[in-house]
Amino acid sequence: MSEAADALLLRDGVLLLGAAIVCVLIFRRLGLGATLGYLVAGALIGPQGLGLIGDAESKLGIAELGIVLLLFLVGLELHPNRLWRLRRDIFGLGFVQVVACGIALSAVIYFGTAFTAAAAIALGLPLALSSTAQVLPMLRSAGRLNTPAGERAFSVLLFQDLSLIPLITIIATLSRTPPAADAPPGWLLGIYTVGAVVGLVLAGRFVINPLFRLVGRLGERELFVAAGLFTVLASAAVMEALHLSTALGAFIAGVMLADSPYRHELEADVEPFRTILLGLFFIAVGMLLDLHVIAERPLFVIAMALAVVTTKTIVMFGVAKLFGVSNRGALGFGLLLSQGGEFAFVLFAQASQAQLILPEAASLFGAIVTLSMATTPFLMMFSSRFLTPPPSQEERPGPDGGMSPAAIVVGYGRFGQTVAQMLMAAGKRVSLIDNAIEQIDVAEKFGSKVFYGDGTRVELLRHAGADQACAIIFCVDGDGLGKAQLQPVLNAFPNAAVLVRAFDRRHMMVLGRLDIAGAVRELFESAVVLGREALEAVGVSEANIDKIEAEYRRRDGLRLEAQIAADDLTVRRDMMFNPDRKLDLEPEEDEDGAG
């Protein structure tokens, strides 16, 4: 690559990231979401705007990796517990919603415009999808994600994400583009698809999981990130070589790792790449928007955006009623998911490549989706009065799979196992995290599901359900947990009680300066118990044993408070017992009962 090309690439990168930062900050501040910020950033700096950057098509090709990574993360979410618990809403309500809205919007476009039937379908089906990137963060921030209405919306959005692959297939079937010379016939593609799916599942079982086990033993986080990206890209590359959907390959890769101990670590590692590439995708889409076409027909864009929102609200209201939802809940559900979604841009691009619509139509309907997404924050505020109030503090099912965890235990060794089993004895759901592969394998033999990863990483804890957890308990051996590791966790999850296993007195002094809910020295309680047994063995009475224990605990607590305040281990040494400093005890009775 020449120096001029290097300089151009560097300049483009600076402009893309700079515009994205400014626009996303503004749109986030306005409560309109990051997606709209990326689209506007692309439109501003693109060839149709200020003309600062060109060649949007090549950038879109690279940015489509964001879609691939997104489908991988969707696949990771599909572990059996979640699918089984939400099966009716995902595969029933979700399927009916996509079909009904797709048909209704296709009919609106066909009868209300001059588009052909094939073009109307290629435009109507994508409009049936809603914006996961907008709705889920809003539900989470409003505390409504674990309400019945929030779970219903989550289930439908999950099915919509899954429906991207069949919708791409439908558009490919309607394509007017002549097939490539080296493209296999349709029947052979079907065989390829089945073979590729079976092959990827077998590879996951016999290659990918052993690979992650090996990488996990080495403890190199960078290597784990590389292995995760390799899994996604290799699966997509296999599908690309077979003329199949790269998104399908990434999705299957996610599904085959959904019940793996490495799931949370993979989510935390892949998420930043997905976020950056998906943002770049939306910027590229914004660059491709033909602003002149939109400027020529502003009334059409506004009218169609209103038609999309109105049609989807009405259809979703009816669909929700079919599934037994109340009038208020059905209206809230319809308003919440009435916008167009980010996958519409993917499908419009596919339809344009398939020569079902002109690029001008893709720009026009891209603007319609963008405008409908701009209504979401306002409709969210309006629909909140129809949704179930935020959940109480009691534990209830959540969309994170099974039940939302009541607690997260980090470190599942001798100490962590006792804490976790006591919580489980109370019927509380516990998420377990450890970074020792051997410990994970042993725990699995005893029926415990332990996830691999560094439990001090905020993103990993978030994927494990820390947003809903009442407590995060660090049962890690050693004195490595200090302010640098725990303060980000305290900041990110202020509603969770953070409890820590302390290594020794010095470690307790470090932890005492943090706003944690509690800390226990790992040997303190067992030493006190053994001390009681030692006192009993040398003939001390039960009453005096209780007195000694109570006084020792009182003095030790006062010493520790003073040491934390002074940051000095030597203060209040006068409170320690020694041969010259002992308690006044009740006289011990001899074996004959005499005093």
C-alpha cells in the first residue's frame, strides 16, 4: 500500500471516528440513541453531505462484519433454558408478528405506491423488524426488562434477529440478478446448507470447545480474544465459500457455544468489536443515503414513516390480543416495537443488489426507517403508562436465561463452594464464575455450571446478570483484589451488595477503605472455631469460652477499625492478648465440682 493510500486511510479513520463521537454524544444526550447518531454522522461526512469521505461501498463491505458478530452474539443467547422458558413468546408471538407485519406493510407499499409486488415484499418484510439496539437499552434503563411486558418485547426482538437469515433467503429467491457462473444450483445449495450446519456443530464439539479449554489453561486473555474472533470468522468463511449466508455461519457458531462455560467471556470479548463494526456499518449506511432523493420527496418520507409506525402498532395490538394480552398491555407492546430496525438497512442493501429495488429506493426507505426510529424515545415514554410497573426486589424470571441470578459467586474453590451451596440451599439462583479450567471441569462432574472468565471485568459480570443480582461475592484466593479491581464493579452495579473474601489483616485494611457490603478473612472464623475446641480441650468451661470469644472478637474489631483509619498495622497493640495480658474469668470447677 502506498504512502498516499496510508495517509488517506488514516484521514478517513480520524474523520469517521470523530464524526461518530460527536453525533452519538449529541443523540445520546437527546435520548434518541446511538444508532441514529451513526446514521447522521455518515450522512454528514459522506459523498451526499459534506463530501469528506467517499467509497462508502467498500466501507460497508468491511462493516458488515458487525452484522456477522451480532448474529454470533444472538446465537450465544440461545441456551436451552432460555428457549424453553420463552418458547411461546419467541416462536409463537414473534413468528406471527413478523409474518403479519410483513404482509401488512408489503400491502401498504404495493397499493399505496407504484412499486411492483416483488419490490413491495423486499421493502415490506424488512420494515416488519424493530430496533433491538434502541428498545432493549431503554427497557433496561427504565427497569422494565424483567417485567412481563419487557420479556414479551425481548422475545419478539430475539425472533426478529433470528428471522434475518430467512428474510435474506427470501430476497435472494426473488432476485432478478443472474446467478454467478460458479454458483451451485439450488438443490445443491440445500445440501451444502445441511452439511455445513452439521459440520459446524461437530467442529464446535470436537474442535472449538477443546481449543477454548486449551487457551483457558494458558490464561492469555489476548489469545482467548483471538480464538473467539477466529471461531466467528472461520464459521462465516466456510459459509461464504459455499455461497451461503455468512450471518448463518456466525449464528450457528454462537448456538454451538451457547451452553459452553466460555459463553460469558466470549460475549465480553466479542462485544467491543461488534459495537465498533456495527457503528461503522451504520455510518456506511448513512454515507450511502441519497440526500437529494430524500430532499425531493420529504412528504413521502414523513407519510411512509407515519404509515409504518401506525400499521405496526395496529397489527401488533391485534397479534398481542390473540395471545391473551390485555388491551393496555397490547397497546404498550405495539407502541414499543412500532419503529423500523437496524436490520432493515441490511435487507434494503440485499434487495438493491438483487435488483429488486433501485439504490434511490433503498435511500428513500432508509430515511423512512431512520425517521421511525426517531419516534421511539417519545413512544417509549407514552407507552410506559400501558406497561407493567417496574418489578419489585423479589426474584423473578428474567430474559437472561432461567431466572435472573440472585447472586454471582466469583471463584468456585473451597471457599466459594461453601458460599454458593448455602445460597442454593435457600433456593436462590447463583451464577458461578472461575478462571481455572480444571475447577470448571471438576464442578461439571458434580452438576454445577461454572462459567469461565475474569470475574472482576464489568462487562463479563454484566453478561452474567450482575444488573439484576442482589449480591456479588468474590471468593478468590489471595490478596489481589483491591481498589483498582473492585471500584469499577461498585460503580457499575450500585444496587448489588459486594462481599469479598480477604486474605489477611493487611488485605482487610485495604478493603476497609472501599464501600463494600462486607469482607471476611478466609481463616478468621475457622481459627476461632478451632480456638474454642482448643479451650475446651484444656478444660475451660463453656461460659468462659463464650466470654473469651466475645472479647477477642470485640478487641479484634476495634483494632482493625483503628488500623484502617491510621493505615498502620501496628496501632492498638495494647489490645492484643499475651502472657501478661489476659481476661478475668470465672473460676473453673474441678472434676469433683469444687470451686
